Amino acid sequence: MAFLDNSGDIILDAVLTDTGRFRLAKGDGSFKIAKFAFGDDEINYGNYDKRDIRGSAYYDLDILQTPVLEAFTNNTSNMNSKLITIPRTNLLFLPIMRLNTKLDGNATVVGTNSYYISVDQDTSTQVLAAAGNSSNLKGYIDGHSPDGSSAIRIDQGLHTSQVPITFTLDPDLVETSYIVQMDHRLGSLATATGFTAKNPRFIDDDNIAHYYISSGVDSDIVTMNGASNPDSTDEANQVIHGPRGSIVEFVISPSIELASSAFLFSELGGTFTWTPGSSVALKHIDTIIRVQGATTGYAIDVPVRFIKY
């Protein structure tokens, strides 16, 4: 959805998602708008000018006159920055999510900001042989025979040194549920320990799988990072400097298509040279895994590279 300011009149422009149109087309009365969201992706709040000599009525004039995006019909082009409502007025900081790469098992590949995932046994053999069969390859996830030594970890909380870490985060600021989105053609969400695959809630018409995970149902992925967690005070391995909320830790299981065929690598990817250790020529597909908090709407994109020998 979007608000359009045309000739002084505010008009609500609403476009249904593909799922919404599908349910509306049923014509059985099951279509009901139960949830909606507002966003401000196009707004630059740095344009708020308290120095405007014309007075306070003009401080936000540039913001109010900013052209507003029309409604999108493409599922992949929806809002990145969603607005939330918090009744309390005493908040100085809002929680964020940060990729935790401090532990060797959660680090990205040296010199990059990506995680590399091998898709089959041949690739795993070549990569490990090139690295001298090292079991400590930072940022490398063995998608064929995972050993639990590497995983993607995201920490949530107040990233500030002005509030002590011993402060208990209010419940409405703690993310207990997350939405994970990824290209279903390439892989699926799995637990870091045991490599247990999770089932997506739904897969849209762009082949983007949506996973809904929560601390209650998916405690093998979502855990609390508060004072009760003995690691929460270990500053050497923390990326949230203030009170902590929750941790999301997972791996990606490569799809059968990637493991059994090079077709998608030819269509969507390219080639590169693997350099940790001796050089190996590999195929690759680069993609993004989006993790979004269900409470605050805060989202983070995790770069991932699938590799095949």
C-alpha cells in the first residue's frame, strides 16, 4: 500500500499481494484483511531542519513534500522499513539485529562478508583438500556432511553502551519470533545442530520460501540471550553492547537441484577461484537470506554463496 498526495488530497492506493488476490478470487467470503503494515522507506529524516528561519511549521516541510512510493505488486519489492507502534514514550533506544561473526563457528569467509555453502560431496572434498583438510574454515558450511562447526548467527538487542547489559529488556522489545525468507530453488532452512530441515509456512509465486520460527516452537534455532544465558556477559563474543534479547542461529541445506545439477549455476551464477589454501575453480550462486523480527519488523540481509565443483 501507499499514500499518494495528489493536488492536496490524500488518496489511499491499495494493491493486494498475490496471496490476497488468490484468496479474493475464491469468492467464498474467506478473504478478510486481518493485518497490514506501514513503511517509510522513501523518507530521509535528515531533512528535518530546525534551523529554518521561517519557524517550526517549516522544519519538516521537505519531509512532507517528499514523493511517496506507489503500491508495489512485486512480492520482492515490498517494504524494508516497517513502522511500529510503541505506546511508551520513555524509550531512548530501539532494538536492532546484528550479524555475529566473532566466534570462529559463526564467522564469514575471510576477506568477504558472505557464508560459503558446498552443495555436494565432490565440492566438500575439493574445498577441504585445498585447505589441508582443516576443520576450522571460517565462514564455510558443509552442506553435504554438516558437522555443526559453522552456522549463521544473528543477535538482537539494544546496541548501546549507555544502558548496562544487566538491564532486562522489556518484553515488547524482545524478538521471540522471526520470519526468514530465501530462494526455495537454492536451499532450505535447517538447524545448526542436527541439520534438521524446517518446513516453510508458504512459498510465493517468485519461489521465495517464508519460514516462521519462534523460541517456543523452534528452540533449536531461536534462543534467549538475556542475563540467564551464561554467554551473555562474554563481551569477547557479543556484538550487542547493551541489553540482549534473542539469538537466531541456523544453516542452509542446499536443494536437490543444486546438489545434482549444474543447471542453476549456469543460469544464475558464475565461476570463481577458491583461495583458502591451494586454488580450486568452483561454480557459484550468490543470494540473500533475509531475517526479519516479527515484533519490531527490523530486518537484516545475510549474503550467502552456494559453491559447486
